[in-house]
Amino acid sequence: MADDLKKELTLIDVFSVATGAMISSGLFILPGLAFARGGPAVILSYLLGGLVTIPSLLSMAELTTAMPKAGGDYFYIMRGFGPLLGTIAGFSSWVSLSLKGAFALIGVGAYLAPVLGMPVYLIALLFAVFFVLLNLAGVKEAGRLQVILVLALLAILLLYAALGTERFQVENVTPFFDKGVHAVFSTTGFIYVSYAGLTTVMALAEEIKNPGRNLPLGLMISLLVTTLMYTAIIFITVGVLDPDSLAGSLTPVSDGGYAIGGRVLGIVITAASFLAFASTANSAIMTASRYPLGMSRDRLLPPLFGRTSRKLRTPYISILLTGGFIMLALAFLELDLLVKVASSILILLYILANLTLILFRESKIVSYRPSFRAPLYPYLQVFGILAGFFLLVEIGSLIIALTTAFLFLGYVWYRMYARKRAQSSSALIYVLERLVANDRELASGDLLTELKDIVVQRDELTIDRFHHLVEQALVLDLGEPLNMEEFFHRVSDVLGGHLGMEPSDLFQKFTARERESSTVVARGLAIPHIFVDRENLLELMLVRARSGVIFPGDKVVHILFVFVGSSRERILHLKILAAIAQVIQNPEFRANWGAARNESELKYAVLLTKRTGR
């Protein structure tokens, strides 16, 4: 069974998946319903929705570049808060994206039914089967289609906006706040599902090339383009349509196309609507299917859902599950309720994203190494959290109650299945342990190791004999000041007991080696190393001397790499010394070494440092 997913998605793919997931129902169906709630000021609701999303986008980008794994927002929420919230977040993201895909397929059916003379449900079902098969073929093929769909869609919408300016009627947007200023905020909560495309990309993080660059850049471009497109298209639509006909319309932009350019433009906009719904349905299946995969890897779902195709390396069981759920949901969609619940779940996920980033930043975990860092921390995150809660209140108590009921189902599954199987290590545990006992070895070592392995894989760090030596190394973290002889006595006692050798012999070799030439090779750094008469031996000890070890000449050393090796291992010995030299030349190393709070973090300070000259 192949566990890894192919890295096939580029910057244009990231942009296309996110944009295609956002520009569909949010533009081609919701504006009429939103106009009935907010009046002409609905334009501000869409603009406000984009602005409120910025903190969550930046937080999700940082977290996902630190943990570019299938499951996206679920994966980092799980690592931040543990398996209970991880289970709820995973189910929430999967259901919300799947329902968004089902809704998009209904849109496809609604627009094609008059042309094909077929029932809406049958058309939606056939397209669901098509997109499931496409995603089974591979993410690269699905991504290529997504790029074509999105670029064609944007071109048509730009034509609509350009032609619509000539038919714009100012009286249609006056009075601008005819529903009141408060309606702007409640409508923002209603249409917030329009910005769900960001979570879709997070689910594909494991399959993105160079995620540190392509993920945040693609997301930021997508949000900017989508927000401007929403604002411009809805502004034109409100200005060209009679308010009574726009309010409650399920085809507002198509109606605007007929009003602006007659039958020809109306047909073109109808085609654009089809492209939008098709791209959303495709991206929904593509991304929602990664949530069962990620949850299965963490044992929150049965192992069956973690299977990937050996040949195509696609999560075929998760794709089939998602496709089947969408097909069942097609017959049970209630539009207004669906939009509200989907929006409230999305807002909760964005709140959790901001909270998770704060958790990881404050945990000071040395192996938390995002390749993109959100600016203006923590002010943007606090703003995103407060804005999210404000929008939840504006949506209404009934929807909050329904959303809570759904979250409770996730809790029930956790209690019945996942609780006994999932690992409990999380950044939250790490923070709490820091508050209780800052100097003790922390129980959340599983999280540190997992994050370390992710960084090694993401940055393609060198895994060689030196890497394995560091992983197996002995570690001393000394608090009191020592002179050289005291230090070598301490080291010899530990190594002698570990290797089954006489400590006094090791001490004599260390001191004799130091008399030959100093092993202090740089400011604050020494590499004491000796050879012994034993076959196939190469042992490393990492030592941090917080108060310093005083070597001859009053040289104070805080970082020490201690080696004991067989005399026949001299060539390998030199290679290890070269690897150490490459590590210590990286400016980040000393800062991470000094900030490490336990033995594991001292090792990771070495392992996660990129070696210069490689």
C-alpha cells in the first residue's frame, strides 16, 4: 500500500482550486438571497467577508506550511488541540465541503436541465460520477481541468463587468442601507460560506509542490481576486436588475446577463455558471476526500479509509466515500438551511485555525518550523477570533443550535470509536506542561517527533549516518559551571557506563587529546573526540553547558559535540566532523540550541538545521 501522495500541484493549481471553490454558489445563487436580506449594501457584506477572512488565511497558511499533510485544517487542529477537537474538525470540514459540492452539482443540473431536457437530479448524479472517476485518475488530471475551468470563468465574468457598466442604474443602489447597517453584518455571516475555498486547498497540502511558497501566495492571490470579483460582479448585478426581481432570485448573474446583453450574453453567463458549479464540484470531491484519509492515518477512522492506490497514489476509498455521500445528499438539500449551517461550521473552523496558530507559537516547540510566518502576530489572530464569534452571533441562535447538534455527533463518534485508538499528544498539552513544569521532559514527545519528521520530509533534509547518530545520541544538559577536567570526568562516567568501558581510561584519552591540540573550534563551541580499541564503534554525545565549560586559555564553551569512535572509522569520523561544521555555520542553530528546553529539542536543534554547503 502506498501511503504518500504525489506532489503534483503548482501555484496556478492552488489558485485555481481555491478560486474555483469560492466562485460558484457564492456568486451565481446566493446574491439574490443575500440581497433580500441586506439590500444594496450586500456589496459591503461580500467585501467585509473577504476582509474578515484575511487573518484566518494567514494563520492557515503558516500552519499548513509547517504541516503540509493531507487533511489540511483538520491535521493542524488535531495537533493543536488533540483528538477530540480533531475528530470534530475533521467531520465538520468533510461534511461542509461535501455538501458544498452537492449544492454545486444541483447548480449544474439546474442550468443544464432546460438544455438537455433531463431531470435536475439525474444530471447532478451523472456529473457526480464523472468527477469521482476523474479524481480517482489522479490529482494532476483533476487539477488541470480545474485550471481550465477557472480561467475560462474569470474571463467571462470580466466581460460581464465591462459590459454591465453601461447599463448600470444608480437608483437601484439607493438608498444604500435600506435594510439598515445591522443587516450588513448578518448578511456577511449568511454568505460566509462563499469563502470556503481556502479550506479546500489546505486539504491538498501534501500534494503541493514547494508549499512554503505556492500555498500562501496562491491563497492570497485567490482571496484578493475572489473578493474583488465578488464585489464588482454583485455591484453590477444590483445596478442592472430591478430590486424586486433580484430579491430571492436563484439565478441573479444570469438574469443580469440577459438584462445587459440580451440572449447572447445571457447564454454566455449561463455557461459561466456551469463552469463555476463544475469547478466547485470537482474541487469539493478532490479536497473533501483527503479528510477521511488524514483521520484514518490518525486512527480516528478505520484503516480502510487510509488506503491509497499503488499505481495512481490517490486515496480511492476516501474518494468513493465522499462521492457516495454527495450522491445521497443531492436528494436532501434545503438551500437556506444548508447555507447557514455550512457558513457557521466554516466560521468555527476559521476561529480554531487562529487559536491553533496561537497555541503553536506560544508552545515554543522547536520542531514547529513553518516556511511561511503570518505577520502582525498575535493581533491579526485575535481580530480573526473576535470577528468570527461576532458573525456567529449575527447568524442566529437556531443555526448555532443546529451546528452544535452536528458537533455533538462528532463528539459521540470520538467517545465510541476514536478515544481508545488516537494519540493524545498536542500543542495544548505542551503549553499546559510548560506552565506546570518547564524543565521536565514533556509527555508530548510524539508531537515533537512527528513535526520533526514532517520538516525533514518537507525540506528534504539530509538523512545520513550523522542524522541517525544524532537521533541515537546521549544528551547532557548541564546547569552548573565546570572546568575542563570536571567536564571530562562527567562525560567519561556517562559514556563509560553506556559503552561498558572504564571511565578513567576515557578521561585520560580526552585530556591527552586536549593537550595535543585544543578541540575548541569556534566561539563557544568544542568538539572533543577520541579513538578507542573497539570494532565498529561511533558514539555521539550532545552537551549543552548553560553556565559554560572553561577550557585552557579561559575559553568558555556552551556547545559540545563529544565523539568516541573506533580507530578504523577515521574516514567516517571526518565526515561527521564536516557535518557538524555545516550545522554550526547556520545562524539559526545557536538560537534554536539556546532555546531548547529538553533533550529532544536539543537533538532537533541539530537535526532540523539545514547544513550549509550541501
